[in-house]
Amino acid sequence: MPHRIRLALAGSAGPVVPLTGDLGSPMKGEAMLTATQAEDLKAGKRYFNVHTAPHAGGELRGQVVAK
């Protein structure tokens, strides 16, 4: 099942931002963001959605925050 990062505020659905590379567990990585992507992240507009076979629409959702 796919795991995705999406663009939306908490409580809203948004378009998929594709993930690439090894998506095994544990998942680690880094990315170079564009200025727009960085602003979206700072504004709380990114969330991670985990899909499983029993919950194909999404089992877990968590907003991604800048550290």
C-alpha cells in the first residue's frame, strides 16, 4: 500500500506529493524544498498519509511540521 505526503491544512484533503526511493521501515530521508514548498511546510500545509489493505483510504494521518 502507498504512503504519501499531501499538500493541505489539518482536516482537509490535498493533492499527492510523490515519494521516491526506499519506502521500507524505518523510513528516513531528506529533501531540498523549493521556496513555495518551504512556505507551505511552515504554514502547516503538509501531511503524511499511510494506507493499508484494510483501510485503503488512509489509516494514519499526521501533519508534518518544520523542526
